Amino acid sequence: MLFPSNLGVLVMGKRVVIALGGNAIKQPEEEGTVEEQLRNVDTACAQIASIVRKGYDIVVTHGNGPQVGNLAIQQEQSKEIVPPQPLVILGAMTQGQIGYMIQQSLRNQLRGLNKNVVTIITQVLVDKNDPDFLDPHKPVGPFYTEEEAEKLIAEKGWTIRKVRNHDERPWRRVVPSPEPLDIVEGKIVKHLVDLGSIVIASGGGGIPVVLDENGDLRGVDAVIDKDKAGEVLAEAVEADIFLILTDVDCVKLNLGKPDEKNLRELRSFMARAYLKEGHFPPGSMGPKVEACIRFVEHGGEKAIITSLDKGLEALEGKVGTVITGS
Amino acid sequence: MLFPSNLGVLVMGKRVVIALGGNAIKQPEEEGTVEEQLRNVDTACAQIASIVRKGYDIVVTHGNGPQVGNLAIQQEQSKEIVPPQPLVILGAMTQGQIGYMIQQSLRNQLRGLNKNVVTIITQVLVDKNDPDFLDPHKPVGPFYTEEEAEKLIAEKGWTIRKVRNHDERPWRRVVPSPEPLDIVEGKIVKHLVDLGSIVIASGGGGIPVVLDENGDLRGVDAVIDKDKAGEVLAEAVEADIFLILTDVDCVKLNLGKPDEKNLRELRSFMARAYLKEGHFPPGSMGPKVEACIRFVEHGGEKAIITSLDKGLEALEGKVGTVITGS
């Protein structure tokens, strides 16, 4: 059948939530043309397809940093002729953009397998009293001159900080990065996975929403860490394994020092100790390790951190860092 | 429960696919700010919510003309610093953007009802040999000077036509508007509706894809008529009723002439005759009536065309044009 329906067939494989790093869609040295992005997505999806062919049952989540950054620049550049959309809407746009590319590539690479592939636009609940709303620090979008920065602060109420020196545009908007609490569409995602579909969800960490005083959901301009949101998604779909695919083969102690050491197996209490000792930088390996600790301490079987091209090998125990409970 | 799961409960109401016109998201006189769009979406969703409360089982589809047009302008304006994304990707972005707004508004307005609301990123299959690919005529994006037009024709291979006179920018890109053949994610949408979810799908007429020589899906720069795609979606989910909500109360004969007449009930063979006589302009009421004819001739119970604020009244037979089979 051209577009197969496997709905109703229960899948019995291990359930894996795969969190794709930014390099799965745009390499650091690239500009971000559609040709580059489609090629990168095909490469990432070849790895995911090899995992699916081994019988794993998967949910895919992904970052959106470069894509949402480009959209933010486009909003600014065209603001005199087109009303700029806020960050929360740009995040929703990137879920459509990236979800479409992944969904099509996976369908093409797996069409013999009778799998439905689907992207769910996903809202992620955060606490409107999350302390990050009072002290935002996640930089997004273009850089500004002091004059531009002052204008945006006055007009839009943005928080803008000086994020670099020695440059005529040292200012940049910072937004909160609140903790994800719940995946609003989590039950639908779980249900579709229960029935054997491959689901792409919570892209870019999800569209951040708060519950207002009336109990209504409202979008907020914030950026949720995609690995932390991926972990909440993994709990929501009752995943066995949380697999973070990034740009390094495994987590390291004493990174960049003479006594640098690969960590291959890591109990969560040790991971927590290393985290406290500052081995894993915030904004990079830190939130990934935190998300893995949380996953295994909330009942997940194991969490794995490895590079994009080694996902299947890592699931088979050959490479990567495997984090297990206490 | 905060985010209720009604999965597993079979719904027995009549199934309605609702096609929202452009005015549901942006009014013609508006610029398209996020505040305007959220307010319009809330109004449209109040109407949809009243339909859901009467026990109808619904799927929502929507246009994306102004939104995709704004994104196309932004691509052009920023092309020196950000790689422009092609039309097919912009379409995927608008599904995320508009789907998110509708999904959130419906959830807020219906949260007592234990309904899941979800947006599915939707690809719509078209024939790569559709005659429209050889003779594109659907205008999209910004207007150009002759010089700009010539440059884009040379650089991108676009088809650009002179679409107005007496203006320094009379040129505009035209793209094919092929016939929709199938909803790639149709079975997933039907399944979710079977289980009582409200699904938003095939926004902007869907992301147009063709099957290439290898059997792979590939996106193409084209615009599928959203009412025609909505009709194919209505068939895919086995809808009873196809409801087009637009900016007029009902379809008219001799529009704008002294003998103008409201059509309240219309058999499909008569609709076809009026269509041939030129009563329904192409690009406006024409494709809507065509889509309705097709729906009832393919087994649908009835199709209705009415204005956005009269959806429920029209379902109750009080207003609107009802089209039924032969």
C-alpha cells in the first residue's frame, strides 16, 4: 500500500525517545540552506531508520536553535513591511518545518516497513512562576547596537543583555529557559506510539505555554531546553530508553585536560556528583546529563549519550555513555 | 485531569470536516500581527467549539495565504544574511504556526469536554505530471520590478508573470496549483478522529509532494487549493459533512446583478451546470463548489458553504447553501 496503515498492531519492541542535536539538521559551518538541511536530515534519518529496523519503537525530538534564530533575524529585517511574529510563534513554525523534513525522510527510508510517521505540534507546560522568568539568560535572535537595544527594550519590553565585547553589535535578547513540567499532547503521542507509529514531537523543546489565571493555556516567549523537554516526553510515552544524539561519542571527565577520560557506564548518583564538581558545562553537556539522571531516577531503564552516527551501536552497548539508576 | 485522555472512547456523532477560510485567521484590512491573528482564531474557534458541543465529531483544515505570503516576503528581504527557504518549507512552517494557534484556542474553549486537540503536519500527494506544472498561474509572495524578476528567473528558474499594470513592481512569481490526490497522513488523522480527538490537518491545502522515480516523496513549490485538499481529507476520514466556512452566507446565482439570487439547496448536477455557466468565479467560489460536488458525488451526505459565524446554524439547516448528491 502506498500509505500503509499499521494502526491496531501492537508493537512489542523497546521504546526509545531519540533527542537529535542541532547537528542533525544544520552543521555549524553551514549557512542553513534547504539543500544542506535536507541532506543532514537524510543522514540523521538513516541512523534512526537503522534503529527502527532492529525493532525499536521510537519517538523523535529535535532542536531548532539555528532555524528559530534565522526566523528571528527575518522578522527584524522585514519589520517595516511585515508584522514580526513573536518567538513562541517562530517556535511553532520550526516544528512544522523540521517535523516535515524528518517525517518525509523517515517515510522514504522506511517505506517497506509499514510504519506511519507523523509530526505532532507540541505545547510544553512551564510554571509561570518559574524563577527563570525573573532572570532570563538564554540568548536568541540577532545582535543589536546599543541604540537598537534601547529601542527594543522600550517598545517590546524585551530583556536585552550585552553578550560580547569589542563589537559594534554586542547586545542580544535573552529569554527565560524554564523547566518543562508536562507535554500537553503527551497522551496522543503515547497512543500513536502504542499503535506502532513513529512520532516526531516537542521539537525545539516544545512550544512553551503557561496556565493563566483562567486556566487557559497561553504561549510565552521562552526557550525550553530540548533535552529536558525530551526527557519529560520520554516519561509521558513510558519510554524504556532515552537516547541523546549529539556531537561527541561519549561523556568525558576532565574535558580538554591531560587526564581527560571517557565515561562509558555511569550510575545516576555518580553522574550527579560529577555534575556538582563542574565536569559538565551548563548549556552544553550539563542539561543532557541532568535530563538522563532524571529519566533513570523516574523509572527509565537507561539513558544514553552518544554521537549522531553511533545511535544504533550505542543501543547495542558498543559505544557511548550509558546512564542507569542509582 | 489537566490534559484529559479520551482515547479509546468511540464517538458516534456526525463527522464534519470544517474548512476555514482566510478570514478565520486574518481579516483583509488587517496587517497580520499576532494579536490580530490570535483574536480571529479565538472567534473562529468559538464557532467550532459550539459545533463540537452539539456532538459533532470534527476535523479542521485552514488556509494560509497571508501567512505564507508574509514568510515569502521575509525570505526575500533577508536573503543576503539568511538562506531563503523554499515555498514548500514555508507551507510546513505555516501548518505549525496556524495549527498551534487553533489547537490552543480550541483546547482552551473546550477544556470541560475531555477532548484531545492535535495538529498533524500533513503532506498532500499531487501528480508530478499534473498539467499545472507546465502552466503555473497561482501568484505567491512579493511583487518585483522587471530587473528583479529577470534575475530570479535566471537564478532560481521561477516562473514570473506580469500580474498588474501601472506599477513599478508589476511582476510576481506564479506557481502550479495541482489537484490533490491523497492525504499522506490521512489514516492517522482518521484514526485519531475515530477515537474522539479533534484534529487540525492539511493546513494551507497541505504540503505538496510528488512521488519521484524511486518512489520517494519530494516536496514541490506549489499551492494546493485548500478547499479541494479539504475535500480529499473529508473522504480520507469518511466524513458525513464537508463544511466550508468563508465570507458569504450562501452561494449566489448572478452575483452582483439585479437578479442575484441566494442558493439554499443545490443538487450536485445543478451545481455542475451553474459552474459551467460561469456563475462561480475561478479562484473564489468556483473551487469551493467543485470541492462540494466532488464530496457528495463520492458518497458524502452533504456539503455546506456558509460564513464563518454561521457554521452551527448552517449545520442545523437554518442558513447557508447545502449541496447534496445528484
